[in-house]
Amino acid sequence: MRFDFKRTIAQGTHKVSQNVYIKDPKLWWPWDLGDQNLYQSKISIKDGKINQDVKETTFGIREVTSKWNPGFKKDVDVTFPRSTYINGKFHFIRSACWGGPPNIFVGRTEMSDYRELIRLAKEMNMNNIRVFGWHPPEVPEFYQYCDEMGMTVWQDMISLGTGNIPSDEKNLAEIFNEGVKVVIDRRNHPLLIMMEGGEEMMFRTRDPKFGRDFLER
């Protein structure tokens, strides 16, 4: 589909919003629930016939929700009391942690290695990968391949494995800014079923209250 609209923009910095509706979209599913339908958007900004800028993004359409497990008793059951649903279907998560960028284990890693490792995870009957706290966000191709292969991802957005971090606002602002950048860079990927920050922050901290406040912020 093609959608055009015109706005006259004055000099300076501006934010322009426009809603685009896709009729009867084909939904994205994990590999064991359905097809991995993906869309590509191409957005261009023109001044007359001159193309000033263009941005291409691949994305999928899906709904992720979470529900209390049947029989859950508040203040009694505290371990993994919720389940994940994608497009209304129960997503029975079979997962493992992605144990750091592959090149820390096997040396220089080609993009073909990434594709093969994700394929092997799928062959093991996994349907989710967790990119956890002390692991930096993965390369863009990792998320591309997971989108294409129907592998969901649980993404820690801040690369920290401890709560023993500087507590001054300047350093905290840098940490939060990194988290925001990760969200913006990854949010169009349908593979994402959860984003959160803090790898065992409550276990590895000199000040549990500070760690809790930090995570809530």
C-alpha cells in the first residue's frame, strides 16, 4: 500500500505524527504457532521532487499480552505466576539465555554464524532467547534473523549485572539514556515479548532499596 500526505514545515525542529491503518493485517507468530509475516515500510521526505531523506524499516504486527496463571493465589504463589500470549494464543516458552556475543567464545563471528546458531536453537525446539543483563544488546542482524525464523526474545534493555553502580544523577542519566536507545532501536521487532532492565540487580547490590528504586525508574 502507498500512503502520501503533505505538510508545510517551517524552519527549526518539529515532530510530525501521522496514523496509517493497515486493513486485515497478516499477523506475525512464533515459529510453533504460525507464520512469520513481515512488512516493510519506506518513508521518504521530499521537497518538491527532491528526496531529502528516506528510512526503511521491517516490522511485524502482533499483540503480546500477559495473564495470571489459572489457580494463582496472590501472596502465596510468587514464582513465575504469569503466562505470555501472542495474538491471543498461549506462548509456551521454551527458552535459554544467549550467553553473550558469540565472539567472546569462538572468536570473530560472521553473520552466517548468527543465522546458524539461531537455527540450531530452533532445531532444539526452543522458541525464545533471552538477551540478559550483562550482555550488551545484540547486533541488528540477530534481531532480523529471529524475526524471520519466528524466535521470540526477552531483552534486558540495560547492560548491567550488578546494582553496585554510581548513584549520582549524571551517571544514572547516562544509564537511562542507554536503555531508551535500546528500546527505540529494537521496538519495531515483533520478536520482542518482554523488555526489562536489571540482571539479578536485587541479589548483587550494596543497597537493595537503591536497586529497587533504580529499576522502577
